[in-house]
Amino acid sequence: MNRRQYLAVSTAALSGLAGCLGDTEYTISSVETEDDSHPLALDVTVVDRDIEIESPGRLDITLRNTGTQDLSIKNTGVWPLGVLGLVSAGDSGSLDILLLTDEYAEVDTVEIRPNGANKDNAPLTGTLEAGESIERQYELIGRRVSGAGTYTLQGYFDEVPLSYRTGENTDWVAYHPTVTVTLTEQSVLS
């Protein structure tokens, strides 16, 4: 290899490495859920804590009907949890983080782009039977995270991710679970 080739290869390698070192990686350091008086419960379990350049962090989110009656669930996007996101709980200047799931690719009501998303506002309704639960896995992609901090889980487009009711003649009740997710920066060089 002559000197010119060596310099070209070295420059390209260092440029690529500099790009990787410039990306911040994060860790899901905690997830906390608060119980409320609804007949629904939301369980959030961390599957993969590390939000790395090449690998997303993962959360399993389970919606449970803890009541004794079947519930009608209404939302938009993907049934039953809709399009979820994390919103900065503080004043850190962080933007919303879109949570991704494989279900988005299976429906025509949600369109995900590299820097955004669209959803159809047509209501989706289904039944969650007494004692039944539905689990979905969501990913946190590093390039969508704008900073470390504490975030609250909510609908990405609408603050309330879903509504429910018991029976046909009752009013819809907004369900807004209290879930906080804390992200911390991790060293790329570790």
C-alpha cells in the first residue's frame, strides 16, 4: 500500500469513528408505575436497558383488565395501546421520543418515517375481557432520544393513549397511566 492509499484509508476510518463517537448512548436506569383506581393496569418491564448506536432499548408494555367486567377499549393508531411516546417530565428542553413497535408495520393506520410519524385518526375499538392482558414490545431508538432525563409515558400524538367503558350505554373514560422512565447517558468508550 502506498502512502496515498494509506492516508485515504486512515482518513476514512477516522471519519467513520468520529461519527460513532459523536453519538450519545443511553441507559434506561429506571421505570416506575403508579397504581390508580381504573379497572385497567399498565405494567412496564425493561427488556433491554441499553440504548446503543446499533441496538435499541426495549420495553414490554402490558395492558391488563383487572376488573370483573369486559371493557371496550378505544384509541387510534394501533389497538389497544395506540402510538406511544415519552415526553420530558422536566424543563430539560428534550423533545418527545417516539416508541416503535413491530405492529406499526402491520397496519395502514400508522406511518413511521426516520424523523417523524403520521397516524390515521379513525377510532379503533376492541374488547379486553375481564382478567385478560395484552403485551406489546416497544423500542427506544438512540437517534430519537434527544437527551437524558425523566420522561412520562403517554400517547405520542394525544396525551391520553386510550379510553375505555363497560357496556354500550356508559360514557368513555380517559385512561392516562402514570409511568415515568429515566434515561441516563452512558459512555460510548466503555
